Amino acid sequence: MQLIEEQRCQIHGLIKAGINQIEIGVEIGVHKSTISRELGHNRCRRGYRSARAHRFMQERCQAAVSTKISDED
């Protein structure tokens, strides 16, 4: 499942409030493993930043589109 920007903002706020991953998943309506992957992919030295996470997701999506096989074969 791909998270939307609003969900990432909720994750950020809930982490700052000290809520654990299981409770965050319940709160925003996604499986706890989705929260775990999101934090694993997007955590930096300063912690989880929702805007940074969303920007990284957009960059990954653009990179995936640009690396598709061309019709030149």
C-alpha cells in the first residue's frame, strides 16, 4: 500500500507524541508492517520527516517510470 501525504503527516505527529507503530497503524488505517516499512525507508539522523518521506517517494516513482524498457528493441 502506498501512503498519501496526509498519512505521512499523521505518522510524523503520532511518532512525536510517543505512539508505537502498531497504534499508529490502527489510527491511520494501515497494517503495522506498512508503518514499519515507511519508517525504515524514510528515517534519517533527525528522525522521521513527513515532507522528506513524501519527496523521496515521488523521486522513487519518477525513477521507476524513467527506467522502463523502451520499444526500440
